[in-house]
Amino acid sequence: MTVQPIPGGRAPLGGRTSAALKGVRLGACASVIGLIAAAIWQRRAHRWGVFVLEDREGAIGKWWDHVVEAWPFFFLCALALALVCGLVWWRLRRSGRLPRPGTVLRIVIVVGLLIPLGVALTLAGRWWQVLNQYGVNIGYLLNLAVAALALGVALISEAIIRRRPRTATLSGPRLVAAGVTVVAFAASALVPPQVLSPVQSRTIAAPSNVPQLPERVTGTLEWSREVSPYVDVAAGASGPLLMTGEGLEGLDPVDGSTLWSYRRTGAQFMGVGEDSDPRVITSPDRRYALISIWYPRTSYADDGRIIVILETTTGRVVAERETLTANLEDGVVQVTDSVALIGREGVSLSDGSTLWRLPDPPMRRFSGTKAPHTLVVDQQCDEQSGTCSLTLADDADPTSTRRLSNVVVDPADDRIPGYGDDVVTLAQGWTVRRASPGGPDSPLEAISLDAAGTADEAQGVVALGTYGGPDRATSGARIALRPVIPERAPGAEDGSSPPAPAPVAVFDPATRSLTEVSVGQDWDTSLHRPSWPTPDTGVPRWSIPDNGAPDDLGAGYLELGRVDGSSGVPISPPGALLGKNDTAHNPFAVAAPGIVVVGVEVSTDFEKIRGGHDQDRSRTILYGVG
């Protein structure tokens, strides 16, 4: 076959070359459509700086009301416009009504190439920035970047074909080229997140023997560990869980070594739910843990979070879910034994699948560990009486709700319940309510959330007696109870309230027993960390030896008090922990299977050492006590 030259001196493309270019064009166009669809699917139910695809009724509509003034929206519009223009151009060319390329058309082609390539570089740069600095893969940004690149390739192929007409069509090379192009762009969107993943995860096999929670503390120091930066400690199913600035670790209760780990380079861990919430929460049976990773907004939309669900015995990642920080419904993260409520979705803890979706978003941001089978979906509080009414839902059927009234809040809590804070004290799925409506002197009773409002409610109620209410700050696995707080301080002329009194009793939901306690005369009213780790131990504190000066903190030692107020369990040797310019604060104690973890934060004031303005260096010393 003889190839005839065309006017202008440009020879037509060969058959194979023409077919290959047409295949590249076809594959690139298919990749654009597929990648944009994948990006929309990834963000299908969240405000991501583009638009809302799913409203509160669960239907797509009125999306223009939710358009956010943000560059991802305009970039997506530019991609869609360029794609439409390309299709129109292709149609005109097929019909023979498109003129030969002239100066204006060349300018249009150049601009049409620069826009997609500029979009691709900008989106890819933003994707890399968030991945590198915050450890979060924003998949839809990379998908849109590759889609823009594919659109540029499609336009380049079309320009070459338009200016160098084909001589014949060969279907074989065209299909091969289209397939190779689709695979190349798909790999460009899928491979980089895997190769450049910020996650370093180490898992183990599930242990055959799991230790039990300790019932008493003998004072034997099993191990110690210094952590910086320290974030949080919780109890897993087979040992302690340690959250540091790098990630979550499962510790061996015997020697404190790391059994499994989940680390994420550059990640910023925040409270699960609200920023003030614990950095790690566990299911009531302690088999699963949830952590939250923050990353900055990619536009004027809300900042984002990733909720990671892990098995506490093996370190296996069950699922990752993306939410937003400012949306009311997305601020809700609760966990039962089998379901995690993240926003409005019930996520299975065993495989990460979505089990159900709440018809209406929760009215308050209740986050944390709730009950083995019950979620809290609403709260109505009366500031005058200091009680709340909770709306509870079954985690297997969230449409089945029931009410729990007269729940008592911490009488020393300075937050206003009516403003929607999660002020209710919960421990192992139990809370405290008034036995009957009344004033502060009304008797209290403990009640199980799983039993509340059911036919078996009486089986889940324990009478407590007359107390002022729970001490929410120090209640962990047990509920500490304060005495009745008088309305006026003794002898106070201005009617001011006295300092919050120390707890006088502790309720243990595991044994349904009430124990009277005493914390001694040196009760720290600022204590806001978990206490009461075992039935025989109470509040951790920094103590000064009897022969030491009251203000000589360096001669002191960490101590875990006994519930009866007697001499506590010494954790660190006197004078061995603090240096001359060190300060100890925020002691805490957490019981985990096989061990009790007692910790204290120690900060060093470098300004006193160097005479400069350096910030304090803070570290946390952890002790494993048997």
C-alpha cells in the first residue's frame, strides 16, 4: 500500500501508529471517566470541598446548596469541561465539519494541554504533602491528579491524530494500546499509596493464654519504661495498650516489651470523637481498639480524620474510616462489643463492613466506650437538677430505642449539661441515676445500659445509697462516688461552693459491689486521670517522706494509695525519679490483663538550667506493678 502525502507536506500516519494512538486516546478517556467516578465514590457521603452527594434524608438533591468555595471543586469542573470539549471536538471531526488546524486551534490545543497537566501537578503535590507530613493518603486527590494526566494524554493523542490523518485502521494494536493505557493509569493511582505507605504495622498470632485482670496489688515492680512523647494508656484483651506520638503498641504485661505495633509516619493523633476525648478507646470486652488520626483540610471544607480499628490481641487492622471533625454527626465515635458507631454508620468490629446506618444523625457528640450492646444516641439534661435523660439504641437494631431518665452527672463538673457535652459517667456499661426524682439527697442506684428500659431492667439495678454523684474524672473501670456537696461553702459570705470533695465510695460493675474508700488528707482536687485500678487500690499520687520538707518534691516518690486511706504502695524509690529542675504531675493508674500500669508525667524546666526560653521537656515514666 502506497502512502500518499497530504497538503502541507505532512505524510499520513502509518496504520499501526494510527491504531496505537487511537487506542491510547480511547484508554485515556476511559481512565478519566473511571478515575473521576472512583474519586466521587471515595468521598460519596462526606463534604470534601466539592459537594454533598448524600443529604440527611439519604437522597441526592440540592447539591448546589452545599457547594463550597474551594479549588478542588473548580478543578473537577475544569476536568469535566475539558472532557466535554474533547468529546464535542471528536464528534465534529467525525462529521467532517471541523476545519483544518490554524493558529487559533493551535492555541486552543496548547491551552487544553496545559490545564490538565497543571491540575495534575497541583493535585499530586497536595496529595504528597498530606501523605508526607501527616501520614494520610487522600485517595481522591491522587485519583483526580491521574485523571487530569490521562485527559492531557488523550488531548495530545487527539492532536497528533488530527494533524496527521490515518491511512488505515487496525483493531488489534488499537485494543492492545487501549488496554495498556488503562492499566498504566490504574497503576499510577493504585501503586504509589502502597509503595509510599506511611504505615509500619507489625502483628502477632493471637495468644493461647490470656491473663486475667489483677484483683489486688502486692507492690512488686515488674518493669519500668520511659516514653516521650506519651499520649495514652488503655487496657487491651491480653495486656496494656500504649499510645505514643508514633502510634499504638500492644505491650507484654510480663516485661513491658512491645508485642505488636501500629505506627504511622507523620500522623497526628487526636481524641477519638472530640479532641478532649481519650486518644485510644476500646470495646467493653477490650478486644478492639479505636484511634483517630487528624489531617488538615484540603480546601475550605472541614478538617478530616481517619478512625482506625485494630484487634488488641494481634494488632491486625480491621478497618479505616474517614470522617470530618466539624460535622456534628461525624464527631460521634462509640464502640460496643461488636459495633463501632462512626458518624451515622454502624461498622462491624470483626470485618469492618457497614452493618446499618442511623436514619437520623445523633443529636450529641457522644464518644467512647459505652455498653456491650447499647449505644447512646441522644441526651437531654436539666441543669437545675443535675440529671440527664438518655436515648439508648440496640447496636443490632438502632431503630429500637428506649429512655433512661434521672442519670446523675458529676456535681463538680463545671460544664453546662444543656450545651450538649458528653457529661455522663460510664464504666463497663453502667452509670448512676436517682432511684426516684428528687433533690441532691435522693438515693442513687447503679444501672446497666443494656438492661435499662427492658423487661430485665430490675436485674441490672444495684442500690447505692445517698451520694452527691459520680467523680467522672477519676472513674475508669469503676465509678467513684462523691458525697453530697453543700450548696454554700461553710462560712463563705459570697455563696461560693467549696472545692470538689474527694470520692468516698467506689462501685465495681464487675462484682456489683460498693466499697467505701478514703483518699487521705492530701487529696488533689485537680486530679483528672483514671484511678481505682483494683478493688484494693485507689488514687495514685506524689508523696513526700515523713522526714522530708513539704516543698521538696525531689525527695518524693510515686505512690498508689489504698482504698482505706492507709499507707499506699510505693512505686518509685524516694528521691530517685526527679532531678533538681523536674516536676511530677498527672499521675494515673490503669489495670490491664496481667499487670497494673502506674504512670506519672515528668517535665524538666530548661529555662532554669540555661537561663533561656527553651520549652519544658516532658516525658512519662510507666511502671508495671504486680
